[in-house]
Amino acid sequence: LILDYHTAKKIKTLIVHDCPLWSNSSIKRQLSNEDVAIVMEEFCKSGHGEWEDEGTKTRCRILWRKPEQLASDIYDWAEKKMALLDLFARSTSCIQAKMLTV
């Protein structure tokens, strides 16, 4: 829920004391500070958040993709780009060779 909400709203930092996810006014319920702390610790353990202020734990950077996912995406992108560059280099060489024989 935290990740989906912040991704949809394109919010990169969760301010713990100012997050609307901790309360539901229609049923007049709110998470306790202890429960919020537990939720946030689990969220950070999941790999989708990291504390910007480790000491006070009031600001959490939202990682829309886990570092491992991001690394894999970058690797896949680079691999595809290299394949395209290789294809381009080969086709350019063929065109140049044909032009020299004309």
C-alpha cells in the first residue's frame, strides 16, 4: 500500500508524521505511533524504503524499484543497446563494403 500510493502520486519521500495512510477518517481510526514504526521498519526491510535520517526516522526515501531490480533493468537495457549497436555496426560495414564495390 505504501509503495503503490507513493508511486501513483510520484512522491519520493515519505514524511512519517504527515502520511495520510496512517488514518481513516471515515471510520475514525488511526494507527498508533508504535504501529507506524513497525510498519515502516518492515517496509524498509522489504527493500523499498531507506531512512534519510537514520537517527530520528522521520523521513523515508521511497525506492520505487529495489536496487536489485534497478540493476537488472539497467543491465537488460545495456545488453539490448549493445545488440543494437552491434547490428548497426554490421549493417554500416555491409553498406560501406557495397559502396566500395560500386
